[in-house]
Amino acid sequence: MRKLTDSRLCVLCRGGSRRLCGLEYCPVLIRTSSLYTLKRVSHELASTSPPSVYVGWVGYPRVVVAAGLPPEVGDTSVYDQPEKWLGLPLDEVLRFRLTLIRGGRTLGVNDVNSSFVDKIREIALSSKPVDVEVFFEKSIRPKVLLDEHVPPMGPLAPVKRLDLGSNPYVNRHVEKVYGDRDLDARGAILYLYTSSVPVSTIMRVLSVGSLGRESRRKLVPTRWAITTVDSTISEALIKKIVDKPTINDFRLYYLSRSGNLFIAILLPTRWMFEWMEAWFPGSTWNLFGGEVVVEGDWEVTSKRREYPSIGGCYYASRLAVAEYLNKLGRQAGAVLYREIYPSFNVPVGVWFVREMVRALLSTQYKSYKTLRELLADIRGITKVPVESIVTRSRILSLLIRGKRLFD
């Protein structure tokens, strides 16, 4: 049978569940749906923010400060709750995120007390959707935001006027840290986390300059806020882990979803951590490559000093592992490995890694007496040969050779 061209595949599939192109989402449906929705927006919009906010990083220390505004009113809470997105098709997540208009202005990072930031902050602090009426300076251009750190968002639209149509509902824990002008940002982040405030909410509150000592409060780009919260919380959890007894076996977890394979190997050692990614040709960050690219970074202490070469996914995955070990009441070494296939070729943000690793570690693991037995069982699960994985892993290669990692 003659190979079909891309256009013929689309004609035969027509956005159906067959996904003849091999992608985890339908680019035609996403683009058409998003454009159609955005074209209905003129210079004025009545919206209900999920709540959602965005602080850019380009041009720092002058940055874009914006509210995330879907072109609809009602219960839009799912638009900005990454903790709930794994249960949704990728098409659905992309559809509502790419129509989330960023209505904002460019301000200095120290302008935390301006009237516009006050309104954005009210949205950010709210625990429930907020009704907003907004007037834009000009028509919206459908240029979306795709970033390795931040969840996808719709176009940026300069705001002439923004009015809140309902009183935001603020969680008492969020209200407490916002009002405490003597508590440092780290203490505020950890207080909110131990008070069961979702990490996505903590990131949002931090980004609009609502945490920390009064003299040091400033706007924090969203991508930096995400990494800061993941890093701060996981570091605090790891410090608690290192006083716990180690697990007494080798454990293997694996989970496949949305064109990705995630594997976790827990080792009966003191705390150490490694995050590895294998990007296949045609996947998000290896679109034009001809071979699989494997990268990673690692640590063997409770405090990492350098930013990992692999980016924000390192801290997002480390947070999920630290949470799991704390619930377990044990410490362990952890090697995490991810394969990204060509069907996954759009940046969705580090939330995907955080939530996938959380889901991964909630699955039933397989127990082994030796590392070699565990690695032998990985054959057939990964597409990259296990020998290649071990060679690229600093921790696994040293353990296999019987080396002491702490030397």
C-alpha cells in the first residue's frame, strides 16, 4: 500500500480518535478551534479568570504582567489547575489553554503597588474564579505562548482598562502570608505547602510579588516562580528524608502516557537523585534530529548549588520524589528516566513532569534484590537499550561498577 501524505492522513482521520498522524493531539482541530474562539473577541471581553496570572521574563526588569482571561464566563477553574490535567486528553488541555488570553501591561518588577498590579494580585490570591471585564487597546493577534516551563497560554493583549466584577475569595492561609510582611519568601512558600495549598497556587501568588519581606517583594517571572517553588519545597522535604532509614530493596516503577514513558528506580542507599530525558527524533526538543538525544543531571547531597543543565523538569520531578519518600517515611536513591516520542511534539510546561512522576510513584512497583536484576527487567520497557541508559546515567554506571558515589 502506498504511503499516505500528511494531507491525506488528515482527510482520512478528520480529527478522529484514530490519530493516523501518530500525534497525541490533533493540530488541525486545536488550531481551528482556538482561532475560531479568539476571533470572536473584539476590544472588549467579559471573562471569568480561573484564576490565572502571567508574569513574563523577556526584557527583565521590565516585564509583562497579565491576567489569564478565557473568552467565557462561569466555572473556568480547570483552565489553571495543572493538578487535574492528567485526567484530560491533551487536545482538551491545549484547547482551553491556547484560548486563555493574557490581558496585561508592561511594568517594572518593583511596581508591586501599582493600581494595575493590585487588580492582578486580587485575581492571583483568589481560590475561586473571578469575574473580569476588560477593555483592550487593540485587536487580539492569535500568537500563543509555548514554553518549556509555563503551561501553554493564548495571545498577549495590551489592556486599556480592567475591572473586577466579583469579590475574590482568598484562602485564609494565603491571606495570612500576604499580610505577614516580616516572613521571608521561603518561609511563606513552605507554610503554604504544609497548609495543603496546591503548588500551582503558591507559584501564582509568588509571581505577583505577594510573598516575602515587604522591602524585598517584587514581581517574579512565572517561569522563575515555578522553579523556585519546586526547588524550595523539594529541598525542605529532602532535609527531612535524610534522617530516615533507607528502603531495603531495589524498586522499579514505570508508566506510559501521552507519548511519554516514565521510569523510576529507587535504590536502597542514602539520598541521591538523577533526572534523565531521552528525546526521540520528531519530539518537542528534537524535531529535526536524526537520533535519540539523552541528557540528564544529578546530585548526591541535600542541597544543590548549581542550576541543573536539564532545566526546570529536574526540580519538578525531584519534588514529586521527595513527596513520595516523605509519605513513605524512608530515604532512598532515585534515578528517574523519561522517553519522549515523536507523538509528543509540543511544549506543555513542567507541570506535566511533576504530575506524571506523582502518578508514576502511585503505581505498584516491582521489587528486586539486586540492581542487575532490575535493569534486566527494563529490557522491553524502554526503546533505548538499557546499556545506553546505564552508560549515560552517572549514578547507575557508578553503582554497576561498584564505585562509591560519595568519593
